Amino acid sequence: RQGLILLYNATPEVELPGAAGDVDRIPAGAVSILMGDDPATGWSMHTYYVVFDLLVAILLGTAIWGLVRAIRRPVRPARSSARAAWRISRSVLALLVGLILLLFPVLIGVGWRVLFLSIPDLALVLAILGLLMLANGLQALLRLARLQTGRPRA
């Protein structure tokens, strides 16, 4: 003869990576308390967002720093074939990561519109980080191509 109505500001449309259990634990915990049991414990949503924000700050800072550093640094020939292969691999990897981040909403089947409506902070981070990684990869490949054709940086 007990009932529970629980309203909270979260959406089931798109599960938060790594936090789905935290969101699901809220109604389960409320039912446990109602039944006289102890609720399950784990990370709070506050802790999840602190960790998420720190990770985002590190990733965005690194991507911006790498792009600015690469644009300001003159193009120099690689000292060895291994270093040249590393430069090409790193550039291609940056391009692939950028493309994956930009295609992520489509790959998980929700699209950008739903992601921006459901989790706008995550959508913004994915879009900015994806564009930064794409820019990093493109500028690196263009610089390598310019080096191969013998044209110096303008």
C-alpha cells in the first residue's frame, strides 16, 4: 500500500557513457528506502560530472595546444624514416579520431539533434573535440604534403 512518484531531470533517450547505472540507481534506491532497505551506493552524479569535466578539460586543452603548437612550428624534414612514419600515423590517427567523434551520435543511432536535445554538454564537447582533432590531422597532413613537394611554409 505504498507508492512512489519520482521526477528527476534526466533523460532515458541517450544513456550517459559510464553513468547509466548511476541514473538507474536513483529510482531503485528510492524503492529500497521505501521498503526499509539500504539503497545501493556508487558514484554520485556530482562525482561523475566532476570526473567528466576534468577529462573534457584535459582533452580540449591538449587538442588546442597541439593545434596551436603545430601551426606555429615550422615544417622540418624527419630525421629518420621511423619518425616520418610516426608523423603520418599520428596525423591519420587524429583524422580518424575526429571523424569518429563527429560520427558518434549517428553510430549509436541517435543523431546530433537528439544528442543536443538530450545531453547538450556532451554533444558540444563531441562536436568541438571532433572538429579540433580533424583540424589537427588535416593541418599535419597538409604540412607533410607541403614538405614532400618542397614548398616551404608561407
